[in-house]
Amino acid sequence: MSESVRQAVISKYGQYANVPLDQISSFQANIDGQQDWVVLVTGVPLSGYLEDTLVLVSATPRALIFGRIDSARSRSTGIAIGLSVGMTILIAGLFVGVAAPLAKLSRAMDMLTQLDFDALEKGKLLSEHSLIYEIYRVQTTFATMVKAFAAGIRKNRDFMMRFASLKSGSTAGNDDAALSGV
């Protein structure tokens, strides 16, 4: 056994007599000031006397044992971080492409229930469109419906105002005739 391995075992157990018997214990040590080593130690009794104990020591560079595991762990950590970043970007993209346009469409529907056509037609809610085709179709169909509905309401209002003015004008004329006849 090399002197540095012997020193590592003595520094761990104090003396060879303290090495556990009939079991393998392991620890990591810095041997020769280079890299981490995995040291396996066991005591094997050769007879019934404690002095007749053989100490078996195996020292292996940690990189030989755990090198592939460490590189796999580093690779899997990188993949996990990459997937997390990718999923965050995807979710943000879905929010921008789906949730935000649907929220704007919902606001436009709220304005429609209040019959606020001027704000809808003059605002940007009906002119903004999503990059996702299905949502784009819903937005354009809704905008067309709002414009047609607004035009129908205006025509109906204009018609009713003309009708009311004609009715009030003809009634006022009849009342004048009726008064002049008295």
C-alpha cells in the first residue's frame, strides 16, 4: 500500500485496529493532493486473535467510478433547465397568442352588452388580430357582426327618429287644422 493511502486510512480510523471487521466501509479521501479517491476498507480476522487481522484497502479515483454518473447528472440537469426555459417560452407564447386576444375579445363583448358601439368601432379592440388562425377568425367574425349590428341599430334609430318626426309633424299639422277650424 502506498504511503498516502496508508495515511488516509490512519487519518480516518486512527489505527488499523479500529477498522470495522467483516464489513466494507468506504470514504472519500484526497490522495497525493490530486483528486478525490474512493477508499474501501475492511478488516478480515485470520484467527481468533485480534492481532491476526488483515486490513484490505482498495483506493480508486472517484472519476473512474462516478465519472459517467456525474456527466449524466450534468447533462440531465442541462436538459431539465433547457426544457423549463422552453416551456416557459411556450407558455408565454400561448398567452400572447391565445389568452390575451381572448381577453380583449371578452372586453369587446362586455362593451357590446352595454351597446357602446362608438367605443368599439373607434377603439382598437376590433382591429387587433391574433396570429392563431382560429382565434383570428373568431375576432374577424365578431368584428363583422358588431359593425353590422351597429349599422342596423343606427338605421333603426334613424328610421324611428324620422318616423317620430313625421308623426309629430303630421299630428302637429292636424292639431293646427283642428284649432283653426274652431
